[in-house]
Amino acid sequence: MNLPAGRLTGVIPPVCTPLTPDGAVDTRSLVRLVDHLAGAGVDGLFVLGSSSEAAYLTDHQRRLVVETVVRHVAGAIPVLAGAIDMTTPRVLDHAETALAAGADAVVATAPFYARTHPAEIARHFQRIAKEIGAPLVAYDLPSSVHSKLDADLVLDLAADGTLVGLKDSSGDQATLRTIAISAPTGFSVLTGSELLVDTALLLGAHGVVPGLGNVDPHGYVRLVKHATAGEWGRARAEQERLLGLFGMVDAAPPARMGRGSAAIGAFKAALRLRGVIDHATTAEPQIPLTDDEVALVAQRLTAAGLG
Amino acid sequence: MNLPAGRLTGVIPPVCTPLTPDGAVDTRSLVRLVDHLAGAGVDGLFVLGSSSEAAYLTDHQRRLVVETVVRHVAGAIPVLAGAIDMTTPRVLDHAETALAAGADAVVATAPFYARTHPAEIARHFQRIAKEIGAPLVAYDLPSSVHSKLDADLVLDLAADGTLVGLKDSSGDQATLRTIAISAPTGFSVLTGSELLVDTALLLGAHGVVPGLGNVDPHGYVRLVKHATAGEWGRARAEQERLLGLFGMVDAAPPARMGRGSAAIGAFKAALRLRGVIDHATTAEPQIPLTDDEVALVAQRLTAAGLG
Amino acid sequence: MNLPAGRLTGVIPPVCTPLTPDGAVDTRSLVRLVDHLAGAGVDGLFVLGSSSEAAYLTDHQRRLVVETVVRHVAGAIPVLAGAIDMTTPRVLDHAETALAAGADAVVATAPFYARTHPAEIARHFQRIAKEIGAPLVAYDLPSSVHSKLDADLVLDLAADGTLVGLKDSSGDQATLRTIAISAPTGFSVLTGSELLVDTALLLGAHGVVPGLGNVDPHGYVRLVKHATAGEWGRARAEQERLLGLFGMVDAAPPARMGRGSAAIGAFKAALRLRGVIDHATTAEPQIPLTDDEVALVAQRLTAAGLG
Amino acid sequence: MNLPAGRLTGVIPPVCTPLTPDGAVDTRSLVRLVDHLAGAGVDGLFVLGSSSEAAYLTDHQRRLVVETVVRHVAGAIPVLAGAIDMTTPRVLDHAETALAAGADAVVATAPFYARTHPAEIARHFQRIAKEIGAPLVAYDLPSSVHSKLDADLVLDLAADGTLVGLKDSSGDQATLRTIAISAPTGFSVLTGSELLVDTALLLGAHGVVPGLGNVDPHGYVRLVKHATAGEWGRARAEQERLLGLFGMVDAAPPARMGRGSAAIGAFKAALRLRGVIDHATTAEPQIPLTDDEVALVAQRLTAAGLG
């Protein structure tokens, strides 16, 4: 399938990548996870994002993920694929692979590792858009990329047709609002801030890409439905329930592992506990959760009504 | 050839990667650059580092660079190859390719983009060392990687045999000194701070990996020779001449491009002006130098006696 | 007057400090500004905050500001006073002066310049609260203080009675939400994010401290009224009008001055254009706006219906 | 006394501020510390710097420190006084007090807390120099100030007579070298990097302001003497002994307190163990060292021959 006639909206989870204990992509579990998400009524899937451990997957594994998901979804909902790499030429290689495997759109960050000027960041997105001939979404993730896409840059690239949307995981809702107000018709503003979905939709965002949506896609589908209907009280209640559930990312303490490892580890543990995937294995060099930490994850599931 | 019986020492330039105007690797120019460096008496070559634009080269180009240089050097001096990528599984893929192409050692950074705990950084290097069965050098480049390898971490990984050396481009000479004093025999401390070679050698470093060494390898060979002989006055004079030459990295102003683009652009312009390579092209999305900026580079060459 | 029986709520503008052309506090203009704010129906005043240029005022000027405002307000609404300094002993000196001059509560940041551990930050607030015997509000401003107050720290200090509230200017609405949900009854969560007032109130904040509220207090009073009434559509419309007005902070370009200077300069220019204060002078070493930049401020006023 | 006819050179320790157990300035101990330093042959004293806990001292305590030291030194060696505060007007107040108390020169940082443009930083130093009519030294301490003084800025302010020197605690020796090479005659480049004194002098610095010099001033006097004589081997040996001694700053672990608290706490513990000051008390809110941590400090003293 292609992108919707209008723009990307609603719940588009960044799909976790289940792994076998020896680190291979567990395609059987991946397919079950896709069914779990699609069955909840999500509006699209984002594979090879941060919650997918894209940074840890080899080129071979990345291709396998896109192929597996695209084949299984079979056009029912759009599949966006991350092309996460340091610079234009390397991003282009990933983008071509993903599109060849059937992805409907490409998601790319500004250059990282390489330290670039805003003019070079603009050039980066423009070159990618021109080469791939497919919809391009910018991914703003300063905690990983170490630069921020400012509102003027995004709006310029929206206006000249380079970008069809923005996935904002910066946490900067003031800039998000500025972009949402001024972006051209058809441009899609998606937030990655899974604890601020109701407020993001209130200020003009069109959808959400929640890592926690792997664990509880039904909750995010309800949340967006309430917000879209203007039922802000019900939206807030649902969001607050999800905030409690999100506490699972603190099951493992910062003294023991990176915050990314703790979050992905918790999401995968929860998916295993819920019976969606077979193993909670995370990629190297991430430190795995202990049994006690997994028990804390289980408590969060129970407290949120998912036990 | 293999690594020297003792440890890596002396001048080991990070080899620029000449490109054709359409962005392909210019292997004819690359070979001439290798001759230029080897002819000056450098002690080794580091391909696929930051000055090589490794972050911008595709996997295909990376392999071509290693193969071309290894074949041409033919064992005369060791060739170290960067395996620059985000996480352990991806670094391993690059390392295997480089070693298959004949590299003598692998150079890797801590994980980046992924945000990892120091315990995960240690695990990263340990997994790589165990898998590759070849010498591993840690590359400390906080301006790109956004974490710093602290002295205890490096010393632990030196003591357990994970690392054979450190390439330090952090600019933190106090930590460099702490490591140099305490590292085990045979561990090689290399500085990437091209303006602080005399002082780095005074405080215990064993060698230097100077980006500017592409332009003036003879200068760095003399500088190391003076310092090794304890002729600190002559070393300082040579270093100050090279500091003047390094001013070329400011030919293009920060308002126009990233500092990396300005530096690599200047080095390549200087190599072209000196007749070593055919084109000063830099990889996308870097902004190229203007003719006026190249003229400033030429002035620096002349002032340093290389005109 | 003392603090309200319940907690601080509503609109509490950080009061600009009008200066004469030679840099003295312009008390006549300050009194008119207080009337402008109180007349619009704000719920309290925050003097000696960042928008007040507290960092630029001498001890003498700081005392004069508190005395002038407290005397003029005469208990009609509460007056909070910033005690902005590097460490506990210095903050205590400012707090004592402000309380002696009649302030109703003290607002303090974590230590800055000094680099402190979270345990030392907690100790800092605890010592202050114990010494002053008056309500203490924590001020979270990572862009100036270079550390972030995390949710656990704030909640612990709320639970043990150290803090009566938080003024959050971090822009991190997810942490704000976590605090708002878990804080004890009576604890006041105030946002300094003047472009996110509707969303902050939706997620549980109790009030707002908007720098732009100096220029348009009526707008913020309306905005809070709409939000409190659950009229989110009207709140959003008011917030979007204020977002347009806020564009005045970009009248002076980043190439010419700091973003703080541009914002304070614009607010003061707008207050002068509106006839509230006599001079738009900002404190040294801030660069003043040009006439052309002031004309852009005037355009923003007109566009927002305040021309 | 006034500043030396030439320029500031040699060892100029940042003088610790001894405190009584209840946090008052212990002037008796302060005088003994001054004798300890002057008796070792240091070339000047820097009071109210970071190692003096200037950020923690009240205005009253700051004045008392300058008065006590100036009176006791009685012109034998120059006394520089820090005027550490956020902005120009506040720095001026401190500078006037220090000069009235007899300080020979003023040391000031760029504005902090306030976020300023480089043009505003230049204006800051120019206003201060113009107002105080006394020698002004710039203090570059990015870890506290969160901006870096770049080489062009310092060289411009040296050339126009605003600054008589730079105290560089940035750790950036490449910039230090650039400044040392190009600064006008009479401009003094002082390093605060106590582990890099030999290398700083090799690359052109004129003196050192070592916090650890409180504990072992004789060591730093010998180190500078060797370096000045071109005896780099002896200088290096002395520096390496001092590096071992500096290990005392790690006696308290980062999990328990800030790195500043650990360093100042260790210096004060060592001064008490050496019988120079009566109490190792540090200012609030710094966490004190435990007895076990003090025992580690004692071990460092013994190992360095000062037990």
C-alpha cells in the first residue's frame, strides 16, 4: 500500500525487533508482534526506529525486518522504515534497501557523528528526498543525534516538498507547536513523546509514535480516539494510566545500564510476559534485565490492568 | 605485514579519502597520497578514520579503500582500519571486512547514537576484541561520539588484553597523561591532537595520528624525531610551524559550514594544490570551499614553506 | 499578605525590571508595570526572576525592587522573590533580604557555577527552607543552571515539606506531568513555558509564570480562565495568539546577541511601546535592540491586537 | 605591592579558604596557609578563585578573605582576587570591594547563568576593565561558566588593553598554545591545569595556578624551576609525582558527591593533616569526606613523600 491520501495520522508504533537468544532476528515473534499491533487498530508501523534497536541491527538484519513486516502486513497499513546512519551516502544505501523491500516511506535523522552545519543538514534531507523518489519523514532525536532540528529548518523543508512529515522525539513541545501551526497542508507532525500524546494532539500534532505502544497498543488507540473526539478528560485519564505503565523503564537502575537498554529491555520483557514474543533478548552490548527487574515490569503490567 | 613487535609508535596519519567530482573513491589519487605519506617516512597508516571521511563512505567504498591501500603498501608499514559504526554488531561487520581486506589492526569507538553505560562500553570493546582475533585500538573522540573514555576504563581494557592501544582525540591531555603513565608495557598511546604533539610525547604518548599529516607528513616526521631525541626546542619550533599551517582549517567561516567540512575541505584543497590528489571533492552533505577560501589555504601552504 | 490558603495558582508573571538609561532601577516605571499586571487580574507577582534580569541586578538594586513592589502591592496579591545565586550561603543572604523587604515566598535554583551532586542539591534546598522559615519554591532552569531537577528529587522535597512548589522552565513537560500527578496536596506546579500553558494545565500544572505576561497579562489571564473552565478550544486559540506575539523575541537575530538579551529587549521594547515603562534599557553587558528590531516588535504587537 | 613590571609568571596558587566547623572564615588558619605558600617561594596568590570556594562565600566572607591575605602578605608578592559573579554590574561590585581591600588585580569570568553572545562577553570584560582601573585577568572555566573563551576573543582583548592575562582552566591546551604564541608582550598566560604544567610551559604559558599547590607548593615551585631551566626530564618527574598526589581528589567516589566537593574536601583534609589549617570543613551544601576517605588522602600524602 502507499501512504494515505491525506497525511500520516494516528498511532504508528515503532516496532520492537524480537531477537533469539543468540541475537538473530526472531521473525516468528516479529510477525506475532505485528499482529498484536495491527489487531489493536494502529494506523501504521514504523520499523527500524530507535525502539526497534535499529542502531544495533546489521544491514542483513535490517533488510530482513523490513521484508518480514511488509510481507505480513500486505498493504493493510503503511510501513515506514528508518534509514538510520551517519551521513547522506550511507542513509541512501539503507533507504534504497528498505524501499526495495517494500517500505512505503523513509525516516531519516540529521547527520550524526559527523558534525554538520544547519545548511548541511538541509542539503542532507534534500539530497535524500531527491534520490529516493519516496516520501521522507525527518526524525528529530537530539539525545542520539546531538543536534536539534529547528522550526525554520523543518518548515522550509516542508514547504519545498523535501519532507512529508516530522517524527519529533526531542521533547520540545514549544517547537513542535510552532511547526504544527505553520506547516503546509498535508505535512504530518508526529510526536514520539509517549507521555504527552493528549497535549501534543491538543497543540496540533497529527499522530504519535510511542515505544510503549508495543506493549499496550490498545491504550494508545483509545487515547488518540478520545483526543480526536475532544474528550480531553478521558484522554488525560488514559494517558495517566499509560504513564504509570511507562514506569517499567525504571525497573533497571541507571547505575547498572544505559537508559535505552533499560527501556528496550523492559518493553521486550513486557511483550514476552504478555505472550507476544518468545524472548526478551536485547542486542549487544546492552546489559539484560535481571529476574528481579523483570518482576518489576510484571508489576507495572498488573497495575495497568494488563497483568 | 603485522603490527610491530613492540607497539605502535611514531607518525600514523589518518589517510584522507580522495573522491572524484561525482563522489566515487579516486583510487589513483589515493595511491599517490599513500606514496606521499610513506615517502615521508611515516610509521603506519590509519584508513577509515574521521579525516578519511569514514562517516560518509558507503560500505562498498570503505572496502575499496582498505583493499587499495593494503595492496599498495604491501606490508611495508602497518595499516590500521577504522570500523566506525554505532554498536557492536555493526562494528563487527566492518571489522571483518577490513581484516579480510588485509588490515593489520582495527580501530573502534564506543557506541554512539545508542546511549550506553560505561559497563556497556567495556562490554562492547571486549566483544569486538574476542570476535575479531586481531589487534584492537580504542578511538576516543567525544566531539563525535558524545561520550568520553575515562582513564580507568581504558586501563582496565589494556590490562585484560582487550585493547592494544588508544587513539585519543579528546583533547584531554591530563587523562592522556594518566593513561600513559599507568598503561602496561606494549600498550600504545596515540594522540590525535595535531597541535600538541611535542607536549603529548613529553608526557608519555608513543605516537601521533595527525589529520594535518596528510598535507605535511615530513613536518610531523621531523617533529616526532626531535621530540624522541629530547630536542624540545626544535620540536616546539616545528610544532609551531605546523600550527600556522593548521590555520587553513579556518579558511571557511563557521557561519557557512561545519568545522569538520572546513577542515577536511582545506586538507583536500591543500593536497590538490600540492599535486598529490586530483580533486578536492568532499562527500555529501558537506559544503565545498569557495575559490577564495582555497586561496587562503594556498597562503597557509606558502607561509609554511610548502607553497 | 501571605500565600493563599491553598496553593499558588493562576498567572504569576515574572516582573520585568525597568531601568533608566544609565542602568538604575526605574521605580516609577516599575510601579506602573505592577499596576498594569495587577489591573489585568494576575494572581501573584514573581520579582527577581530571569525575566527580571535578576542575574544582572546588584544587591542594592535587588532590594530596591522587592521593597518597591511589596510596598505598592500592599498585600493585594502575593509577591514571590527570586534569590538567585550560586550556593546555599549566598542564596540565604538574598532570601533574608527579600523576606525582610516583605516578600511572601522565596524562589531558588539548584547551585550553579559550583558543580554539585543531586544529594548536595537536596541538601541545598533543605538548608534554605530550614533557615528562612518561609515558603520555598524550586526554580528549574537547566539552560542557566546546567543541571535538571529530576522528578524524584522534587517529589522527595515536596513530601518532606522543604518545597511548597516548583517553577519549571525546563521545557520538559513529561517530567512536569510526572511531578504534577504525584505531588502532595497543596504543592504548586507552575510552568514557565509561555507557549505551552494550555497543555501544562491539561496535564496538571496549577499556574504559569510567563515572561511574555509582562507584555500581555490580559491574554494569559484569559488563557488560564479558559483552560480552568475546560474550554480547551478557546484556550488553544488564545495560546496561539500569544505564540504569534512571542515571535517578538526573534526580532534581533542570534548572530547579533544572546537569546536572553533578544527576549528581554523585546519585552521591554513592547512595554515601552505600550506606554507602560519609560525606557527599554537592558542591563550590561546585554546588547540593545536597534530601531529596526524595535519596529519588528511593534509589528508583533499590532498583529496580536495590541498595537 | 603592584603587579610585577613584566608580567605575572611562576606559581600563583588559588588559595583555599579555611573554615571553622560552623562555616565562618578561619582567619588564623588562612594566615598560616599564606605563610605555607609564601614560604615555599610562590610568585603570587590568587584568592577567591574556584579552589577558594568563592562561589560559596558570602560577600562579607569574600571581603574578609581579601583583607586578611592582603594585610598579611604586606606587598611581598602580588595578590589577585576573583570577582566571581554572573554579570557585569555584579562583578563590578565585587571588584571594587576587592580593590578597596588592597588586591593588586582582578580575575573575572565571562557572564554565567545569563546566556550571552561572544560580543556581549567582550563588552563585559571591556566595561569591567574600564571601570576598575586595575589589571584584569580573564578566567576561562567552561565546566562552571558553560562557555569557552575562544582564542580570537582573548587575543582581541589582549590587544586592546582590556586584559593583562588569562587564567585558563579549560583543559584545552591547543587553544592555550594558540593564545600563547600570538599574545602581545606582557600578556600573561596562566594555566590552571595542575597535571599539565610542564607541557603548558613548554608550549608557551608563563605560569600556573594549581589548586593542588595549596597542598604541595614546594613541588610546584620546583616543577616550574626545572621547566624554566629547560630541564624537561626533571620537570616531568616532578609533575608525575604531583599527578600521584592529585589522586587524592578521587578519595570520595562520584556516587557520593560532586567532583568539586571531592577535590576541595581532599585539599582541605590534606592541609589539616599537614598541620597547616585547623579544620577541613567545606562550605554548604558540599558533602564532607568520611574518615575512610580522609585516610585515603593521607595515603596519597605519604606516597608523595609528604606523610
